[in-house]
Amino acid sequence: MSGKALAIEAKDVTKVFGGGSDAVRALDEVSVNIQENEFFTLLGPSGCGKTTLLRLIAGFDQPTSGSILLHGQDISRLPPYQRSVNTVFQSYALFPHMTVAQNISFGLEMLGKPKAEAAETVSAMLKLVRMEQLRDRRTDQISGGQQQRVALARALAPRPKVLLLDEPLSALDYKLRKDMQIELKRLQHETGITFIFVTHDQEEALTMSDRIAVMSQGKILQIGSPREIYDHPAERFVADFIGDTNFLLAQLLSSEGGRAQLKLSSGSEISADLPEGFSPGGSVTAVIRPEHASVAPGGSGGEISGTLENIVYMGTDTHYHVRLPDGGAFVVRSQNLRDESESFTRGQEVAVVFKTDALQVLRD
Ligand code: ADP
Ligand code: MG
């Protein structure tokens, strides 16, 4: 992380709304460093404080305590127009009676840019978002996806240092959302502007981001690359919120250097990753991703066994739903390869086999 310049630093930022017994702690001592030229995502369920943090960075609201720095300068008390930060809202907030070009030009003129310079920027932005053909169309006469592009062009036009995007794709249908995800990545790459993107959609976060901050109840639980977050969730909430996860109860037999020896409720003994702070003898929850396990015919060993309750064909994958003897459910996801000859039938006994090192103990 060293050597890269920081775009945004949030230091111990707390935001409390209201007072007395009605007080809501929307952000609770949040600290995060976001690098220049980074596609950074705030991910978490509704109400966890994502919009509040964006609004503080934008300057629409002020922290109760803590500070926010832009390129090393404390901007906590600066009004929005004195920050080189722009926001794309979920509702595009375009002027419906103006043309596409006028919508982009308007903000530039408000900033006092000379007409010729503004016109040049408008053309460059229309090219960037591939909307040159529609420059003279009124924005109430273009589609939702096209309005989204105009909103992006307008926000990028003044060349802010940081662009904030608050769930900008949630109003679009699935196909368009997928296209715009790629489009946003391209825009970030081509402009070199730091993007801070907010979503509650874990798949969107994983596919788009350089790094993700996972939030819950006003706190950041983990910051990392999509791969770090997915493969090494720091705690149970993160594992549960991102991707699908199987939870297994186990006894902690012994531990050494970040590895644990576990006894699963099925009786099998197996090793797993172990965070600090656990002592032998206690019961723990171990997690494993569905794609890190496989099913085998019953009686062929494996870490656990159970009854195959359901087989769901998903095109690229097949999901096997296994019912464990203790009543728990376990899902195995297996990629459908062309030469697959293995076949299972519902109701049969199966063994579940884990890939080495796939199991992790997590903090609650
Ligand atoms: P998210 O964007 O992650 O869904 P928000 O940042 O909008 O979450 O909200 C975080 C918490 O702060 C929620 O409990 C919300 O109800 C509360 N909150 C947000 N804005 C206000 C406000 N202006 N007044 C009171 N409570 C607020
Ligand atoms: Mg929000």
C-alpha cells in the first residue's frame, strides 16, 4: 500500500443523527485510506452507513467527530463546491427539458468556464460515454441507461479528483447493469479519477473493485481486494454476506501457528485456518465455500457424509444440496465440464470431500 498517493483519508469518523434516546450512530469511528486512481467500493446491507460516509466525503453533511482529508488537506469543514469531489446519484437528477449537451455544459458554465472551453469538454465527455449521436436530444426522450451515461458525463466533466457513486446501477435491468459495470470500469481506467462506489450487491463489488470495504452497522469490518475478502473473510459476517458459505460446528482440538486441528460433529478430524485468540477445548464455527468441496459416492470416505436432498442444474454449475446427520444443510457447487460422466441421484448417500486448506475458523 505504500508509495501510492492517497486521495481520501477518513480518520475516526463518527456520525450521530439526532440526540437522546433517538440518537442513531450511523458511522462509528470509521477509518479508511483510499488511493489515487483506485476503484474503491463500500459494500454492506441497507442502513449500514454507506450513503452517510459518501455524503460526508461530498460535504453535504459534517462528521460529529473525526476528519476527512482530500490529498492530505482536511476538507471536513469545506462546503461541497470547494471540494474537488462530484457525486452520481441513483436518481440521475438531470434537467429533463434540456438536451444531453446542455445538461453536461450547465455545471461547467456555473463554474465560470469560458464557453469555448466548456463546449470542448462537452464534446470530449460525450465521446467518453459514447453518446455523441444523442447530444441534441432532450434527456426526457432517452432511455434510463442513456440517462445514466449523461449523469456520468456531467459528473466527470469538471474533472473532479474523486467521483462518488451511490448505487448508480440499481435502477437498471440486469443486462444493462452488467454492461454499465464494464463501462464504469473503463471510465475509471481512462480518466484516472478515483471512484468511490457504493453498493449492497456483493457480486457487483467483487467484479468491479480494486478494493472493497465491507460495512455493517456503522463500522468497516474488513478492507481488501475482492480475492482477499472472498478467500479470507476476517469474520463471520463478511463470509456470510459475500458469496455462499457453509457453516460447520466443530471442536477445537489444538492449534499451532495459525492452524487448528478440528473435530467436526461428524467425527472427522481436519485442519483449518485459525485467527488469533482461540483456545483449545471450545466449540467453533468453521466455514467452507461451496466450490471448495465436492461430492463422492457414499462410503468413499470424505470429511462428512449425508443424504443428497436436491440436485440443481444451473447451466455452468450444478449445486448439490446435502443434508447432514445433525440436520444441518451443506451445499456443494461443482462446475459442469463437458466430459462429466459422474451422476448422482436424489436420496442417495454421499460423501463430501474438502479441498486441502479450504476450511477456516471465523470470529463471530
Ligand atoms: P446505507 O446507505 O448503507 O443504506 P445510510 O448511510 O443511509 O445507510 O444510513 C445509516 C443509518 O443512519 C440508518 O440507520 C439511517 O436510518 C440513519 N440515517 C441516515 N440519514 C439520517 C438522517 N438524516 N437522520 C436520521 N437518521 C439517518
Ligand atoms: Mg444508501
